[in-house]
Amino acid sequence: MKFNVPVPVECGGKEDVRYLYVSADDRKVKVTSAGYFHFDIHPCRIGQYDNAAYEDELGTSDSVFLHIDYKHAGLGGDNGWTKNIHDEYKIEKGIYVYKITLEIMD
């Protein structure tokens, strides 16, 4: 018998974000930017996702990992997981500069 089991992946990012509040217990952080940014937040390190073939291989962590990026390119085209990304969703090669502010809230 063969079972298809999804491989754990880093996903769930949010695009076109202007500000973000992240809190746990009594701690709160505000992330802001003059323009839009991308973020994702996960209970595991990216390396844990890269090295796991199954969910039970992810391990555990007492931390939360917040990743902030200027932009992310589209994943695929009109017909599924292909590489024919529309021009307006591509990120061209170059040097990009952006500024974010992290503020510890009371």
C-alpha cells in the first residue's frame, strides 16, 4: 500500500503588508514600513522544514520565527505549478533597499 503524505514546507506568507503586531504572553512587537513588505511566522526554523521529509521529523521549538522580506515572487503561472510567471509578478535582478521599524510595545 502507498500513501501520499505531504512534505512539510515553509508557507503561509502574507504579502502587501504595511504594519504587523506580533504578541506572545505579555510581549508585543510592532513592525512597520513606509511601503509594503512580506512576512511569514512559523514555529520551526527554515532548516527544520528543509530537512524534514515528514511532519513528525520537524521536531519542536519553544520559539517563534518571524521572517520579514521586501518582496516575494509569484510561485507559478495560470495553470498550476509552472514557471511562466506573469511579468507583473516577477522580481527582477537588482539591488533593493527597504527600511522596516521594529518597536517593542509596552
